[in-house]
Amino acid sequence: MTKAEAFFLWTAVWIYGLGFISFLFGVVFKRDRWLRYGWYISFAGFIIQSVSMGIRWIEAGHPPVMREYENSLLGSWFIMVLFIIIRAWQKRMEIIGVLIIPVVLLMIGHGTMENPVIEPFSPPYKSNWLWFHVFFAWIAYGAFCIGAGLGLLYLLKERGEKKGKENSLFARLPELRALNDLTLRIIIFGFVALTTEIGVGAIWAYGLWGRYWGWDPIETWSLITWLAYGTYIHLGATLGWKGRRMAWLAILALLFVFITFGGIGFLGGVHTTIL
Amino acid sequence: MVRFLNYIGSRRFAIYLLVVTVFIILASNLLPRVDIMEDEERQRLERERPVLYRAATYLVVGRVVRSPYFQVIPVFIFLSISVCTVRRIRTEIGRQDGAIPSNLPVQHSLDFMEDVVSKEYLATRLRERGWSVSEPGAGGTIYGRKGEAGIWGSFCFHAGMNVVLLGILVSATTAVNGALHLTEGFPLRTPESIMGIRGVGDFPFKEMILESFVPVIVRKEFPVEYICRVAGTDKRGRLRRYKFGVNDPLEADGYKFIFGESSYAPRFVLRDKDGAVVADTVANLLIFKPGAADSFEIPGEGLRFKVEIFPDFYNDDGKIGTRTLLPNNPVLFVDVEKGGKVIGRGFLPKDKAVNFADYSLEFTELRYWVKIIVSKDAGMGIIILGFFLITAGLFLRFILNERRLWIIIKRNEKGETLGLGGSARLFPTFFEEELRRLAEEISLQIQTISKESN
């Protein structure tokens, strides 16, 4: 890691931390203004993180996709991109930052515990499929994170309404039915991206290893994740499940995403060898 | 039979299948992956936790999914998808458009003091907003549809799933996959020398030879490219030359030749005390890892060699290692055992003979060996097709949500009432918002027209 990259990265981490405190203040003390501050601060953190990643890209000569450190950086960046898009689409969604920013910080923290040495692209990475595979993977995982966040918001809002407590913050959120639909929509979006990622990965694997599927741990966990979210979509879209149980499912299904992401590097198999 | 098909094609059954599949693969994958463990780790697990080791051996995911008990599941998935999709297509094609569902609520009601709007006007306004509107017929109803291709996205996705399942079946029954270990300069007869391969049909080469292997290393330790040059003698005896590397496989007659891995292949000449050559052999060492040793035997002599290679050897005041991965100064550290006893140990530089016991050993040459994965899979094309159908179908499904809209015009002595109602297959709250905005826009436009005409 170069000094410039480290400077910008740690600055981004501090700014994200401030952003999270602002979000938390806004939620706990029910101050709308502090949510807005949290949003602006986190956005600034995102810009600075982007600068850090840009520096790394220039130094390494390739996008930051190798090894756990770069994967963590890229993943957290993609989650922020999706958060920005969701917030631009629905301003009331900025409250979700209180859940998203800790996830971003955890991912960056996980990455900084790994070796940040800059390496040139190893031969397996030199493929056009890399771009599609990594891009769609992070879009999918980011969408599932947002979906889980929305599920949590649903539960909190529902709890507040049941207790009859007036909470101006949760009152700003869409009604429960709309939150439900929004969660399903985002998860379907993530599912499309995950399907593309798995398919592209299989095509790439065939050219790289001579087989499109080998039950490698990462491949298997990706499939489990795909099946879990496929079940979620079927339950919501065809059986008409709604409400609290769908919110819980959206949160629990994220566990598979964490295992798949976190497994890169220690679950073993060809993915780890290549990485 | 009908009841069976109804149940197989039901959504509930589809969800049961998904849940069972997730559960089985998850449970299997939570066990230690003995199939990909290092030997030492596997042996430790077997020693310290024999029950877990046995369970992991028999229930490892690669084995479970090949078991006939599991393979029933994809058969049921295929049937379920087929029955459900065909039924849904028939329902969709046979659906009568335009008929207002009896329980459809009028979600918005717009009242006007006079007759200001015609059906044709409303139909035009809806078309401007992307609605597909049937020509207004007799009666006071206008019917519009939007995003109707979305349901076909679902059909496309599910058809793609079945295509993938068929592709997997074709792969499972016809694919060939094996490994060929080539050492530089040594030809091998093919396909006989390909390990693990069965059912090879018309193989493109009678013989193959690795002419050269060049690893491109930067900053002394990072490989950035591997260049293999091979030559193959085809069935007509012609020599064909190829160059390939990682992510750039060689393709010939439907077979893919993929670079797998490589390492060093030192050549040893072992002589007895009289100087007669006992063995002149090239040993394909394991993948190079600092500190890792490989071993091999010289049959007939009962000798066992344990070899550690230092491709770019250095010795700085007793501190030894390798500066780079390139063979700039190759030295071997050799342990020689006979009958379980070490009879020789030491460093063996290139082109220097070393004596031990009744032998002399010389390291004369350093070559490379390469593992080439040989693969042919007719199912891959089918799977790629299925994947595209799945992705296209999902994309359509996500982008397009079928919505239906009715505008009912009722005229009375006070004026006119427009009743707007509709339904969406997915995301009803989003559709309610869309309908609300549509009602507002129509109301505003009609009021503007009314003012202008007055």
C-alpha cells in the first residue's frame, strides 16, 4: 500500500465513522437534520475512498480485485454506490445509512487485516470475464445488503406502529407495504446480478480450469446463496408472502452472502489458490 | 396422474424442492472439505476426529450430488418447471383481455361537470404514457396494458433453467476431462498418456511434446504470464505447433487444452562407484513452494530422493534461500535414503557431481514440466444457451411488470365520471403510485381543456 493510498483510505474510514455517528444520532434522538448530515458526510467518505482506490489502481496497473484486501475495498465501494443510487431514487431511504455504513466499515476493516501488498495481475485474472464476474458479484451482494437493511427497517417500523409510538423518522419511510415491495424489488435486482455472475463465472471457469462447475467451496456457497434468494423470490412473488417473515428472510439470507464473500481466502479450493 | 402433475407443477412443490436442495447442499458443505484439504491436514483430521472424517468423506458435497438419491431432485425440478411453465403459458395465451375482473376496485374517481373527454382522447393520452390500449369499442370502457412481456420473461427464465439441466445431463454423460503431464523435450503418446480420461473419441493428436515453457516473472516473485509451446502430431502424421497460456487455451477438434500448472523438472544422472550410469532421469517436482520438498524413488536401487529446489540460490553467511523464481542459479537440496536410512544429504549445484555412499549424483539440467487439462464437453454450449435464456428472462422480468388498467366512463345528468382501476402482477404499491400520478395528470389535462373551451 502506498502512503497516498493509505492516507486517503484511513481518512475515508474516519469520515465514514463520523457519518455513522451522525446517522446514529439522528435515529436515536429523532433528528432528521442529523440524517442529512450523515448522508453528506458518508458521501464525502465515498469520494475519498474512491480516490484511494484510484491511486491503488494506478500503482498496481489493474483494478483492485485481487486478494482479500482489494476485494474488501471494492465490495464496500459497490455497497456505497448502491446506497447512493437508492437514496437518489428515494430520499427517505437515507436512514438506511445507519445500517449500511457499519457494513462498509466492517468490510474495509476486514480487508485492512489482510496483506495489502500491491501485486501485478496474476495470469488467471487476465480475462475479459473478470470484469463481468466481479462487477455483477458486487452489484448482487450490495443489493442483498440493502435488501437486508430494508428488512430491518420494516421490522423496526412495524414494531413502532404496533406499540403506537409516534416516531417521526419512521413516519418518513414509505408505508410497510411499500417497504415490502421495495425489498422484493431490490432482491430481485440482486438476484439478476447474482445469476449473471454465476453464469459468467462458469463460462470463465471452463476456459480456465476445463470445467464449468467443480463444487469448489465458493462456487457451492454462491449456489446456496442463489437458491436461498430464489426461494425468497418465489415465496414473495408466487405464494404472496409478505410482511415480517419476508423481512426476516431478507436479513437471514444475507448470512449466506457473508459466508460466500468471507470465504474467499479461507474456504479453500481453486478460488483461493487463484486468489 | 392429473393430481400428480398438478402437485408437481404447483408453486408450493417448487419451493419445497428449493428448500430441500439448499438444505442438502448446505449440510454437506458445512462438513470439512476433505476432497480439497492438504494431505497433512486430512491425515490430522482422520487421526483426531475419525467420525467427522468418515462423515466428511462420505457426505462431501461432490459425492452427495453424484449420488442417485440426490439426482432425483433435478429430475423433479425439471418436471416441476416443465408442468408449471406449460400450464402458465396456456393460461396466459387463453386469457381473455379486456374483461374487467368482478372484484376490481375503482381506485380513483374523477368527476367532471360536463362531457369533456372522448374515449379516443383518453386512449391517446394512455398511449403517450407507454400503455398499449385496445381500440375503444362500444361501451364506456378503455382497457390498457403495460409490461406484458414481463410474464414471458418468467417463461424464458424457467425454460432456460430446464435447458441448463439438460446441458448438465449431456455433460454428465458425454464430457471427458483428464490431465496430461508434459516435460520439456519429452514426447508422449496421446491419448494413452492422459490421466483420468475415459471415453475419448477421435483425439486430434497421436503424440504431443512440450517444446518450451516460459514463465514471465516480474519483481522477482510474481508470475504474470505462462507461455507454452507444444507440438502435436496429428492423425495424418503432420506436426502442428501451437502456443497457448492461461485463459488462452488451445482448441483442436472440439478438445480444449488448458494450462493447469507447472513446476521444475531437474534431470539427475546417478552413477555407481565404477562410473556406470545407474539412472538418468527427469523428475517432475511438485509446484514450487519455498520450503516444500518433493520425493521420488529410483526403482531397482531402493533409493528414495527427497528434493527441495532453489531456482535462484543464494547463501548469505549461512542464510539460504532463493532470490527469484527464475532458474538463474538452480541448486537442489537432496536427501537420499536407502532402507529407511539417510545415506546422503546436501546441496547439489547444477553441473557438479556429488559423491555419497557408493554413488555419485549429478544435476545436469533443469527443465520445466506442465500439466495440461484436456477437456471436451458437448454440454457447455447448451448450458451457455440456457444461461442466456435465464439472464434475458430475469432481465425482462425485472424491468417489466405486467400492469392492467381500466378507465370506465359514466355519463349522468351532472356530467361525467371517470373511474380508474387496475392491477399489477408484482409490486402493487408501486402501481398504486403510478395510478395515482396518472389520475392526477389526466384530471389536470381535462381541466385545462375544459377551461380553454370555455
